[in-house]
Amino acid sequence: MSSFIDKVLGRNRRSASLAKERLKLVLIHDRTDLSPGSLDLLKDELIAVISRYIDIDPQGVRIGMEHEGREQRLIADIPVRPASRRRR
Amino acid sequence: MAKVATITSGKGGVGKTTSTANLAVALAALGNKVVCIDADVGLRNLDVILGLENRIVYDLVDIIEGRCRLRQAMIRDKRLPELFLIPAAQTRDKSAVSPSDMVRLCEELRPDFDWIVVDSPAGIERGFRNAVAPADLVIVVTNPEISAVRDADRIIGIIEAEEKGPAQLIINRLKPELVRRGDMLSTEDVLELLAIKLLGVVPEDEKVLMGGNRGAPVAMDERSQAGQAFRDIARRLQGEDVPFMDVMNQGGLLVKLSRFLRSGGG
């Protein structure tokens, strides 16, 4: 049982892979000077702006940073509702 | 005309001074005329690592403030007559030197040397800016360790912003045994995170400490693994295409044998 809990909490993972994963996240925010909190704010505002023009599914919006080499990219995945459904 | 290479890291204690001393020694042993400059004003150390501490009369700040001529402050290494050191001042602080002072000093040295190797202090403040100002090439030293890699990434970003990039990387003090059991970031992990060009990987080697104790950098020691890694890096700096040494499979016959037996002979 305890080994199951360990696994769930990630305690069984080797420390290097944890370090790498933690670094990946930290570096994204270090490089862009964008805290996880401001990313959430950005997401809310983005949803508000886009919703003024097109009907989207706010629950399905995914936004995050990706990197290619040392280049950072802000990726937003915004599901659009089909126009037919908009007629109520 | 000399090329100026600045060694920096962000975090302290990762091996900047050791790397500077060893690269300078290795470049000089390859027949280059080399001068290294300790830009860590107030925390002088390159002199002791090189074993030249007893021969200091004048220092970097004396040159800049006009108390001596450039040549008077340059200490010639008797073991490698093509190697010189300009020591940092010990009783002053980093504000005694400006980035333009460093640029001017290196311009004066360039015609007489093949390489100028600058040892940067830790941090991202004045001392670091002084060290990077004259650089043609910035070399970032890191350890396969979470805080050192994070700081290296910061430094790499600043170097890019200052248009001194792209920086190149030395991974220092890698412990193959820890990497093998998954408890230390591997070379590949660090390269994936930092995404810059690798100059070399220096394995952990107690001979580095012993070399420091003696004032004889390991690059002088033919049998030292770390020394070999630094010699390889020096040749890469000269533009040679040197294959990367397989740090994960180094060690004497006994080490290899015990590893073989432990792995069940498979």
C-alpha cells in the first residue's frame, strides 16, 4: 500500500527526472517573466476578447508556453462552437 | 589578434575559476600565447589556482588607475612561458572597474596574444558586466544541478540580450555513477533544457582539488580525466573537431570490471 502511495505522490521516481521536470517549468517562467498567476489572468482576458467576436467554449480553452530551443511560444488552443448551435 | 573568451556562470562555486585556469593552461600548452584576467575584483582567486600568488606586485585596478604599465602587472607563468596572468585587486571592489575599462584593456592586449581568457565573478551585476563587455565568446559553466542550471539559463538569456551570444556551455563536475542511477541530470538533460552549444563535459575528478591545492591546474596532468576534458575543450576553442569523450564509460579496468559484475555480467 505504501508503495502505491509513493507512486501516486511520485516518490518512487528518480530525483533527476523530477529535477528536469521542475526545471522545465521554472525556466519557462524565468525566460518570459510571466508568473503562473498572470498566465491565468491572460487566459481569462483572452477568452473575454475572443468571445466578443466568436462563440467559443471557455471550459475547453488551453493556454501555455512551449519552447523550441531557446525560443518561447505562447500556445492557445481555443475550441470554437459550431455556428449552427448558436441559433437558439 | 587575440580572441577574448569570458568564463561565467551566474551561480558561484560551479568551477568558473577552475575552468578559466585550465583552459588558459591547455591553450598555452597547445602553443598559444595566452593572458588570463581575473575580473573578480575583491575576491581574487585565479592567482592561487594557477600557483602564481607569490609573484603579484600590481593588479588590474593598478593598470586601470594608471599606477603601473600593463606589462608590469602581467605575471608570466614559468612552467608555460606563453601564459600570463593579470590578477584582480583584492582590497577594492567591482566598482573600481568599468565595462569600458575592460574593453580598452583587451584592445591593448589583443595584438600581442592569441587568447585572452577572462574569469568573471558570480552574479549578474557590475563584475559580470565588466567581464562580458570585451568578450568575443562567452562560455557558461554549469553543474548538472537544479540551481546551477537555472542560473545558467538566466545568464544565457542576458548574454543574448547583450548581443554577446550565442554562449557555449561547459558542464562541470558530472558524476557518471549518479547519472547512471538516475539521480543526476545527464548531459542530454542539461542540453535539452538550456538549448545551447556544448563545448565539453568535465567529469568529477578529485585531481581538480589536488591541482588547486598545489597551484597546478589538472590540465597539466596527463593522467587526469578532468584534465583531458579541459584539453579537449581548448582544442575545440581553436576550431578543431574533437570527439566528445565518453564520460559515462570512463574509469580504470577495476571500475569497469566491478560495474560489469554488478550488472550481472550482461
